[in-house]
Amino acid sequence: MSETAVDQFADLASGTRVCFRDSGAETDPVILLVAGLGEDQTFWGESFVESLVSRGYRVITMDNRDVGRSTFVSSPPPAIWRQVLARPRKDAYSLADMAQDCVGVLDHLGIDRAHLVGRSMGGMIAQTIAATEPGRVLSLTSIYSTTGSTKVGQPARSTIRLLVVSPDAKTRTDAVRAHLRITQHIAGTAYPIDDAAEAAIAARGWDRSAGDQAAGVARQIEAIQRSGDRTAQLRTITAPTLVIHGDRDLMVAPSGGVATADAIPSAQHVVIPGMGHHLPEDLVEPITRYISGHADRVSAGGNHVEIS
């Protein structure tokens, strides 16, 4: 992340402690970045954050609960059979709870309204904030995410097979290997990954983890499953919305992006050829340009970025 951004903590009324970083000028409009399943805030990458800061935005990143340096909840992770059958435990938290963590960070910082940007599960969380806390949202950008409907946005069979045969990481080396294996598979056809950079990302994520990574991911999956099909909720979103998806996504099928854009009134849908379920360095500039262009246009009284 930015050299000036350091880990800070917000102790929320719910009992959750959220680790966050704050980059850019305090007087600039705010973009809140919400990361995906099992990703801590550093997975956005320094260049992504710095690109948005250079475009005139104050950027807040955060570790969702059960990842990074935020609270790892005390409830047991769901058994494998519960995950397979989508039968969450009664004590499972939901995407709505994770959305309130985000709002709690904004409250902690005294920020009334923000532009929301979420990727994958983070997109689901950002969508939930936009639906339940419309007064807090200036704009929404949902990146390779979906609606929760089992009819759309499902992982490819090859991805499911890879996830099923991958054992839980027990060491830092295991975590790096697992990250490289899945990222190589889902990164898309046009943007091969930088193995060294991705290994560093995974190693840093392992080092920053305050709890059992595998258990945390299982509970986050459970939150998605507990929240179910959110299509009806998405139809209530009033914030100007930009949906970004790649056409080679093997983790969240492109149909998830289509369904998201169809559900949210007046949403604009951008499909990036060759992009998978990954934000490579080569896409930092165009994607941050889309995000900032969308936010700029909303701030100027319009609804969407003009797509050339």
C-alpha cells in the first residue's frame, strides 16, 4: 500500500475490531475498497491504491472480519458437508454483518458518504451497503461479482475440482503454492500472472493473518451462502452503479456480472476481454480510470463514466 498508509484499528459496537488503512488527502472524496474472499486489504496492491490517490481520491482499505488483522470470530467453521449443501450454521454471520463492519469504519473516521468499490465477495458486500445504507453511498463499482443467485455467476467445474483437491494451507509455503495454483487458473487468458509478485502477495497475507486462514475463508463462504439470492435487494439500489467483469472469469462466471447489471437500475456494464478473476498490473490503469471516471462523473451530477 502507500508508504504513508499504516495499519489502524476501529473497535466497533458489534465487538468486531477492523484493521484499515487510510491513504490520500483527508479533504479528497473517499473511495472505500472492499476486498474479496480470503483477501486482506493488501491484495489490492500499492499501485492500485496509489493510482486512485493520484486521481484525487482518499482511499480507505480494510481487512474484512476473518482475514488479515481484523477480528477472527470465535464460532467454529462450517463442516464440509454444510458448505457443499449450502447449509450454514445457525451462528453464521451474513454479508449484511460484513457490510455493517464497513459502515462502522466510515463512522469511526467521521465519513458520511463514500464511493464504494468491491471485488468478488467485496462486490457483494458493497452491493449490500448500497441497498441497505443508500444515504452513505455516492456511487458503487462492482468488480467480478454476482447476485447470489445459483443460476448465475457459478465457478467453472475445473475451478471447483481444483478447490476441492487443494488441502488447507498449514505453512507459509503452502499458502504461497495454493495462491499461485488457483491464481494461475483463474487469471484469464490475456493477462498471465507475475509469479514472483503473486508469491509476495500470498506470503504477506499469511504473515498478516491474525487467525486460522482456512477457518476464516470457510466462515466467509458461509456468509455468502446465508445471504442467498440478493437479486430483489439489488433492484432497490439507487446509487449510480458501474459493473466490471472479465469475459474469461472461471471463478465467478460472466453471467454474474450480467445479472448484477440487469438487477441494479440503470447500471452500466463494462466487459474486459481476456480478463479473469484477477486484477493484474496491466489492468490497474484502465480499471482505476473506469472507477475514478465513474466517481468523477457522479460528483459532477451525472450517472456514469463515458465508455469509449
